[in-house]
Amino acid sequence: MVTASARLGSYLDVFDELRKLAFGQDPVWLRLLREDAMALFCESGFPTTRDEDWRFTNLASLAQTTFRRAAIDDAWLSAEEIEPYRLKESACELVFLNGHFSPSLSTMGNLPSGLTVSSLAEGIKKSPERIESHLGRYVDTRRDAFAALNTAMFEDGAEVLIQRRTVVDRPIHILYVSAGSNGPIMTHPRNLIVAEPQSQAAVVEDYVSFGEAAAFSNAVTELVADDDAIISHCMIERENYASSNVSTLRIEQGRGSNVASHSVLLGGGLVRNNVHPVLAGLGAECLINGLFIGGGRQHLDNYMLVEHVSPNGSSRQFYNGILDEQARGVFHGRIIVHKDAQKTDAKQTNRNLLLSDDARIDTKPQLEIHADDVKCTHGATIGQIDEDALFYLRSRGFNEISARRLLLYAFSRECLDRINQAPVRNIVENLIQQRLLDIAQAARFNAATISQEQTAQNLEEVG
């Protein structure tokens, strides 16, 4: 059995390897940031179910696996292999193979004036002062062990800067690809998105797998939406079932800003999706919209923390979950209204469908209000497919698979409708349609298997 100290020691070994290979070129402020973060991670270790924020998610399998750093030459993929995963109508596309930027697979296009997009490693080399003013200033490494681990060990990621009054009318696509290697690998993508006042843009983070090899992705994105900026961020997770994905989106909002966060979780064996917006400016607005669909033994954990700091802020959380077989889902939503955040309007809703007796959802909506002039509500529902609706569709000529798929799609559609960017909505819709078809077919197969087993048992009893 691998001890906790030995497991942390393996991360220290990787950290020392990185320090010798690359971190020596870091500016002093970044080296200090990394050292402090690594010390915090070693002090805290991985969270356990005794930690309230991780009460429903057991990380033992992740913590007990010894992951190695993914080297640059670990994977090679051709442009043809990447093609099915591209976002056709994007303004630009940054492709990362096992955490390393691939210029040959990326398409920068004709970027509009006022938009700067590059790998974060390149940004640190060319403009360290610009990066220093934001990197690590929003995510809480003292509270979040995975954020600390990422800060200590990230090698690359995306930097997106939308300058004042710049409007980017097509999405910016950031594609992270994990590919088969010799043994489990880990990557720590770090993204920095800064939207200056009155700018507008949409960013898509997309996580995919090639092959069935185990991989651990621990991503952190810091998104700064300055005064009156309008930003949409969409995270798509569609990795293989051997993968573990922990993602943290930390949003800092200025006065009058409007940010929409969309999360679509379809793959991964163990997934933790953290979204933490801080509405720091007067009149800021935030939408947190998500859909998670699980089957097999998937574990999909969504942790939402919304902080209202200034008056007249508005936030909406809508998360829907569909779980089949032995999948487990978690929704832990927390809204904190600080003392000075009068006139806050916040709403939180979590709706779930369980398609089998073995599927499970743990939902925990929370309100923590320190102001006295607010309007805050929360609620959660858990149900199953309406058998009357299913019977009605069957009576109108739909076969069982098509009827189930249609009902599940209707449940998912409300999340899709909140994605305003057509190219993003279209790719998400196609992915959801395929995932729902898989679940509908699996449900029919399982029902047929149970029926056959029951028939055999009855015949045996009669005999």
C-alpha cells in the first residue's frame, strides 16, 4: 500500500524535475508563487470526505495512483486526427497535446484587432509584467489543494486578452487532448482570460481523449471581466472513463459586467467541476448553467460558489443532471451574500433525472446571507422519466429508444437554450444527442437482459 507521504513525495519529485527543466527560466515572482503553492499542497494533501466541500466525493483512487509528468514527445497526432474535434466557426483554435502547446495543430487565423491569444508560457516570456498583474491573484490556493497543485506545477495553457471595447464575434477555442502513453500521466493546464472594459467574447475550453489510457487533468482558469465586459465561457468535458478531470473556474467581475459560465460534463471516470464567480463590482450579473450526463460508474461532482460582494448584483444557477446505471452525481451550490451586497437577486436550481435504481445524486443547495435587503431562492428536484409521457410517445409510433431519447433531450434542452453563441450551442447539441442515444440504447439493452433473466428464472421455478 502506498502511504500518503509517499504519494506526496511523487509530486515533489515531479516538481523538482520541472524546477530543473523549465522553472529556472521563470521570473522571480513566478518562482516564489510556485514554491508557496507547493508548500501549501504538501501541507494540506488531497481533500478527503471529512472536508465539507468534498463530502460526497472520495478521491482515494486518484490519490493512490502515481502519475508521471507528460513529456512533450509523449504523444503525436496528425491534423486529420484532430479534425473531428475542431470548432469550425472559431476565431482561433489553440491545441494542447498532453498539456503542451502544439503550434502546428493550432489555427490562429486572422485575429481581430484588440485580441491577443497565445500560449501562457509564451506570454510569460514576452510580457511577464502583464501576466504578473493577474496570474494567481484570484484563485485561492490556501483553500483549494488542487488550485495550489496547479499553481505549483503548470507548464502551459492559454492566455486570452480582449482589449477595451473589442468585440470578438466568433468563439475562441482551447482544445486539450490527452493521448495514450506508457502509464498514467498528469497535466496541469493554466488559463488566463482578461476582458478589459466594454469588451465582448466567448471562450470554449474542450477536454478530449484519444485511446483508453488513464490521465489526470487538473486545470485552473482565471477569468477577469472588467467593467461592462460581456463574456461567455463554456467548458466541455468528454474524456474517456479512465480519466480524472478536476477543473476550477475562478471569475472576477467588475462593475456592470455580465458573465455566463456553461459546463457540459459527458465523459471522465472521476470529474470535479468547480465554478467560483465573485461579483465584486456594482450591478454585476452572472449566469451559471450546466448539464452533466453520467453512466457506468462515472462520478460527476459540481461545486458552485457564488459570492455577491457589491450591491445590485444578480446571479442565476441552473444545473441539470441525468444519471444512469451506477453513475453518481453531486451538486453542491453555495451562494454567499456579503454584508454590503444589498439589493442582491440570486436564484439557484438543480434538477436531476435518475434512470436506474443504482444511480445516485447528492444535492446540497445553500444560502449564506449577511445582508438584509435581498431576494434569494434555491431548490432541487430528483425524479425519473415520466412513464405516462413515455407511453404517450410509444402510442404515437415512437419506438422505445426514440421516445426515451426525445424525453431526455427535452430535459437537456433548457440548458442548451441558455447558450447564446450558435457555433458553441451546435457542437454541444450534437455531443448531447449522441450521449443521450447511447443512454437510451443502454436502457433498452439492460431492460431486455433483465427480462431474459427473469424469464429464465420463472421457467426454472416452474420446472
